Amino acid sequence: MSIKHIIKYCLLAVLIPLHAVARTLGIAKPGVAVLMYHGVGDDVWEFAVSLQTLKRQLDMLHRKGFQFISLAEFEQILRGARPMPRRSAFITFDDAYQSVADNALPELRARNIRSALYVHTSRIQEPLGNSCALMLWHTIRESAKFMDIGSHSHKHPVLKELSDAELDDDIQKSIAACHQEVGITPTTFAYPGGKFSERVISALRRHGFTTAFTINQGLVRQNDNHFQLRRIGVTSHTTDLELYAHAVGVGEWYGRIIKLFK
């Protein structure tokens, strides 16, 4: 283990109990931990976690008192129509990899956890930078019985680099494909590569979307911007300590401290 990782773990180990005290005193506010996964299986790729890792992480969060919530429950909390739980997690998957249907979904169903699947509707592999198998539409339709389906664009482009006409065309094609293939009109979105702009947000609003997720780290709290929602990225390198720290909000403190030394 490198010196950098040792320092990080030591700092997190100190911050976690301090953060717990701050929560008790009402200084640190609770929020929803929106977890962002991609693949789940044996693919050798930074953004794929093994099934055993997923099971261990779910067990750990359950043991630590996290309530797993659905998209509908998340949106109610965001609007203030539902109380903010003391600890809650909402699980999302980007790109709709076949390994999610094969490995993650059975595990989530066994635990009665409803997650969200963000699909780029062209189903092309090239923009993703990997060779991991993607779900075909018949698998997405079957998965939609147990997962909420959101848009991840049509061609997985850098949306803010598109012209207005290209941006509208990509969003419209994504909506049309979801309606045709799954029978739903998506209202939740995840930015490809996490890249967005105010112009992209305005386009999503025009097309009827009500929430959109970034890849910026942090918890989601009531009254957050509904189109700049943060998530906690989970990769093959994420340790249980790191995941727990981010899920309770300690990662936000850690990030601020690190910035002081840059």
C-alpha cells in the first residue's frame, strides 16, 4: 500500500467519528447516498466490480443502518414530500451492461432493492471505451420490471459540445427509443461522462426531464439542484472504508481538506 493510501485511510478513520458527532449536534446534515455502478462481474475494467464485492458492499451498508430507496422515494425526498432518512442509499447503474442483468439484478431482487438503470439508447459500444457486453432491448424490457429506466442519452456524446439541433435530436431519439422499446417516457437522466452545461439542462427541461445526475461526488440533500445531483462512484478500487465514508458524508469533508493542500 502506498504512503498516499495510508494517509487517506488514517484521515478517514479520524474523520468518521468526528462526522458522527457533528451529525448528532446537527452540524452535518444527512443526505441520500446515490451510488453509481457500471458493470458487475468478472470484466477486467476499472468500472466493473465483482459480484462478491457488490454483495459485501450491500451487506456493509445494511449492517450500518442504511435504508435502500427507489427512484420514486428518492424524488419524494428531494421534493420534501418525504422525510430525509437518517441513512439512505439509492443505487444506479450507467450504460446498461449485460453483467448487471446477469449478476447484480438477481442479488438486488433477493434483497428487495429497486435500483435505476440509465440507458444510452443507440446501444453502440464505441463511445464507452470498453468491450463489455451491453444489454439488448429484450433484456432491458425484462429488467424494467424490477428497475426504473432512465436516459443516458442516445449516442453517449459529450452533450455540451453538441449544437442546439444535435442536442435536441439526441435527447428526442433517446426518449423515442425508451417509449418504443420499453413503453415508458423517461423523466430522469444521467449525463454521459458527467459532462453538462446550463444549455444542456435547459434542453432536458424542455423535453420533460425532472432530475439529472452528474458524477460529482457527494450526498444529495433536499433543495439541491434537481439537474446537478451528485453521486458516489464505485469502482474496482473502492474499498469498504471509502464507500462507507462517502455514504455518510465524510467524503465531502475529506475533499475539502485535500483541496487545502493543493
